[in-house]
Amino acid sequence: MDKITSGATTIAVLGSSDRDSADSLLLQHGAVLFRGLGVDSPAAFHEFVGTFGEPFTDYRHGNSPRVAVQTGVWTSTEYPAEYEISLHNELSYAHRWPSRLFFYCDRAPAGGGATPVSDSRAVLAGLSPGVRSRFTSLGIAYLQNLHGGFGLGKSWQDTYETGDRDEVERALAGTGAEFRWTDDDELRVRQVRPAVRSHPVTGEEVWFNQAEQWHVSSLPADEAEVLLEMASSDEELPLQATYGDGSPLGADDLREVRETAKRNECSFPWERGDVMMIDNLLVMHGRHAYTGNRRILVSMI
């Protein structure tokens, strides 16, 4: 077994598919890289993921732009190659999230394009007491404005994989989300979630949210400026986040979160056939900008 270490994060690298060893290493490091296993297609990737659990079959309520390759396998994101995707925990804004994510390198980029991870335990521990206290006590409110077919961001039809309003409402029932339809066929959703959770196996407290990523300040400055000029309130932005009580997230708090996550980041160059398994609570993940025809697929359990 080899290891890749950067900052406070270590990824274990296995040369075999020993599931028990991988499970043990995942709880220790939060991420395991499988290299040289001969995974050579989306179907083989899906089969490999199935040895660890039952893969998700839908991506309902997910905010990342993705394309289904086959049942249970998606492109990791369709976000433009020139932009970095900040570190985050997958679907941490939702009532249901995957315990593990699997990333498969179907085609390596020409340059850049790493999928970095950052230890959620180290991020939480690395925040100053005041910032940690505010996030822990107040939680996060995630605001989502989903258009009805034309507009900025994702439509509610794409987000919930249906054109039936009743089915959308059924999907939202019991999730703890507040929602309403507008006269323009937009769906506005507000969800209040914890910023910190306990890992179900280790019991450790971990940073688990997407406050920084959902906040408009995460966008390139020119895009953020245009959006803020167009919107008369936070409700009209495609995505926005506040503290759980509705108070605005402070710029200094968000800057500290970004810097702490980045300080603990670990990454490696993708090789074709690589599969990285991550514990969604123990590590955050993101994406570096890249060149070339990169294709990283994702599956979740």
C-alpha cells in the first residue's frame, strides 16, 4: 500500500480490490485510490461500485450539472473546464446524501483536472472558535430558485427529473424543506440543515455543508456582480446560503472556511482506469480547472 499526502490529508492507494482493507482505510483516511485494477468502462466501474453497496439510481435535488451515462453512473459535472469547483460535501444541503462517492477516470485530462479532497475533521478543528460556534449553533439555510424551463441555473424539471409538479411536491414532502411556486412557474426552496454532523461509524464531529459553495461570493467576481444586479433579493438568485436564522454569512467567515479547506487539500494526477472512493462525511471534494478532453464519472452509495 502507498499513500499520497498533502496538507493534513492522506489518500491510501491500493493495488487490489480487497474490500475489507479498503473499508478500514477509508475510515482512517477518508479516501482510497484504486489503481491498476483494470476498470476500463462505465459498466465495469458500476460493477466495481456495487461490491461496496447499492448505487444510487437517481440524482434528484442535486444542484450540480450532470449527465447520466447509465443507471447509477453520471458525469462528475458539466461545469466549464476553466473554473475550479470548491471543496464541498456532496448533497449536504439535502435530507438524504450518499455515504460514499466513487470517481472513475474514463479519460485523463491533458493538464490539471485533479479531484482534490480535504479532511472534514481537520477543517472543523482548524476554524477559529468564533466561526466554528456560529456555524454549529445557527446551521445553514440553503435557498434555491429553480426556473420552469428558461432562466439562470437549473430548472425544477431537471432537478427533480420530472415535469409533474405533484411529483415534485411528493419528493419534497417529509424533507423538512419549505417551498412555494411562483406565478412564473418557478420553484423556490428553502432548507435549513446543520453545518456540523457526527460520523455514524466513528462518532467524530465533521464539517459537513456547502455554505461556501452556495453563497454568491463563490462565483467569479464578474458573474457574481451580474447576478446581484439582476436579483432584487436572495430569493431570486439561483442559489444562495445564509445562516440558519436568516442572517447573512459574513465575508470573513467564508474566507476562513475556504482557506482552511484549501490548507488541508490533497490531490493527485488522474490516470485512466483510476477509481477513487471517498467517505462523504470524512472528506470534502472539489475539482481543479483543466485542459483537454477530461471525463471523470461518478457513482454514489
